[in-house]
Amino acid sequence: MPRPAPILRAGTIVATAMCAVVATSGPVSAQEAPSRVLNNQLQLGDVIAGQSLNVVGSDDQITTSTNASGNAVFASTDNEDMDVESDQALEGDVRAETRLEGSGTFEGPVTLATQATGNTAQISAYNGEVNASVSQSIGDVEVSATTEIDAPSGRFLGGASVTTTAIGNVTAMGTSYGRNESTIDQSSAAVTQAVTGVNIQYAPAPINFTSTAIANSTTATGEVAYQDLTVRQSATGERTQASTYISVANGWQLHSGASATANAVGVYNRGGALLVTTDQNNDTYVRAGATAFAYDYGGATVSAFGAGNSAEVGNNDIYLRLDNTQVNSGGVDVIAGFEGAYGYDVAVGATAVGNSVTGYVCADCPAYMDVTNSQTNNGHISATSNVAITGSNRALINATSAVGNSATFYVTRPGQQGSGH
């Protein structure tokens, strides 16, 4: 059955389909029922946002933001309890593209941000209790973000910063002086891809270019809060890929970074108990590649990170219970490379991991941690770094790491490095 025609195509319009619900009122009594949010969203057509700039020099800054989103819901409450039921489904492509063609001199900083998101749910509570059931799914489509700078004769005197981000499903929660008892289910069969490509001549100021791709992402933060969360994530798309390519004839300080993760969970708390159950399953191919070329350079940093499943859960308080299950069946390939002729310091790093979990609590509280961890890796894990200096160089740091399963649990004092247990 053919896919429906795109619902939107606009050169400079940020395309978003969203439903926003906000509950704000005075304190609720024990007899009052909580506010209720029922959200159902289905996106069938393609959503595309694009910008194309042709600039012959500039006297001041150049700043652009390009965003494309399939479904989005925002729910918040202040001094009131809230129940949320949200179901989001995406069956169309979501693409965000930014392209800058330039020449001459750019006096001010150049800042480009490009982001494509399939489904987004943002839920927050202040002085109230949230009970949420969030379901997000993406079919066999594409969620992609691309940023390009093509200025082979351009002089970027004010430096440049480019961030390119593609995320399939996003759930972000925040709780202050309250409770969060929620379940999040995320599944993606999409190709999730972020690409940054840069070709410039001269940059006597820092230039920073990064690409980030995540199939499923859940984050939650609590401040003086009790959190009890269950997160289930499944990635089955063809690939989750982040790629960054930089070419500069003469650069003072440059960075090329790429990060690709199929399933990612980050939950943090301070001032209350934290109970988290995570179940992550990845079948998609994960690839992160960051490369840079500079004929003359002051300093260069190239970093690439790739993971099938990643979970980080931390509580700066007395109690953490973590039940973590991770299964990675997709391959993970990470490549970082630098090539230069004449310069000073170079640092290159490539890290690949099948399954990674970190849990920690505060030592000063005193704290107690109860962890059950199960990790299974069936996919190949590869990390490669390549460095070629054809002329002269002062210092070189090169680090490469490939790990099938990684688990770290520790008790630490705030601001200090924890010890593994």
C-alpha cells in the first residue's frame, strides 16, 4: 500500500504536529480527583523542515534553527495531581535539513542547529503527583537530520558551532516536590540518522561540529521527589547512525564528534527514593563515525561513541532500587579519524559498547543500593581510530575501547569520583 503524500513541504518552516495540555490551579484537597490528560496522536504523512542559505561574507553572527517533529505532547501541573495517558504513532518520514553555502569572511560566530524528532512527550509536575502511561511507536520510516556547510574559501573569524540531532522517540519528565509513578513504552523500526558535513578554509577561533542519533530516549529528573519508573525500549530499524565530517585548510581549535545509541535511559534524583525498572532490546545496527582533516591546525579533537543499549540511573539520596535488563543483537561500529599536515595537539577517541549500565547513590546520606542486572550481547562490537600526520605534530593522544557488556555501580560523595562496587 503506498505511503500517503507528504503533508508539508516548506523551505524555511519548522514543521510540528503537537498537542499541549497544561493543568494549573490551586492546591487540591484529598477529595478532589486528579486532572486527567488523554492524548492520542497518529502521524501518517511526511514532515519536512529545511533551510538553505547562500552567504557571501557577514559582519555579525549567523544563527539558524531547523526543527521537524512528527508528534509532540506537553503536559504539566502545579500544586495538583495529574494522570496522563498518551499514545503516539508515527508512520511517515521526519526530516530536517540545513545547508549553508558561503564565501568571503564571516566576522561573527556561525551557529547552526538541526533537529528531527519522531515522537515527543514532555511531562512535568511541581508539588503534585504524576501517574503517566506513555506509549510511543515508529514504523519503517526515516527520522533524519542533516547539516552541511560548503564554504571552501570561507574565512570563519568568529568560529562555528553545528549540532545535528535525530531522535526517534523522546520522553522527558521532571518532578519537583512531588511523586512520579510512570510507565514508558517506546518502540522504533525507523532508520534514525544524523549527518554533519563541513568544508571551510580558515578558522582562527574554535569550531565545534557534532552529530547525535538515538532511536529511543527516556530521561527523568527529580528534585525532592519520589520516583518509581518502568521503561521499556525496543529498536528494530535498519540502522541508528551518526556521522560527522570536517575539512578545514587552517583551523585554530577544532572538534568533530559523533554519538549513536539505539536505546538510552537517564534517570536522576535528589531528595527522595528512586525505583527504576529498565528493559532494553536492540536489533538495529549502530554506527558512529567522526573524522576531521586539517592541513594546518592548533589543536584537534575527534571523538566517536556508539552503544546498543545505555542506562544511567543515579540518586543523590539514601535509596536506589534498579532492575536492569539489556539485550543487544545489533552490531556496533565506531570509527574516529584525523588526518593533518602541520600542527600541535591531537586527541582521538573511539568507544563502542553493546550494553552499558551505571547506577550510583550518595555516600554522605548514608545510602543503600539494591541492583539486579542482566545483560546479553549477541552483536559484534568494534571501535577503530586512525591518525595520519604527514608533516609535524607536537602531542598525540589516541584511545580506543570496545566492550560487550559494561556495568558500573558505586556509592560516591557529591563532587567526588565514586569507587566501583
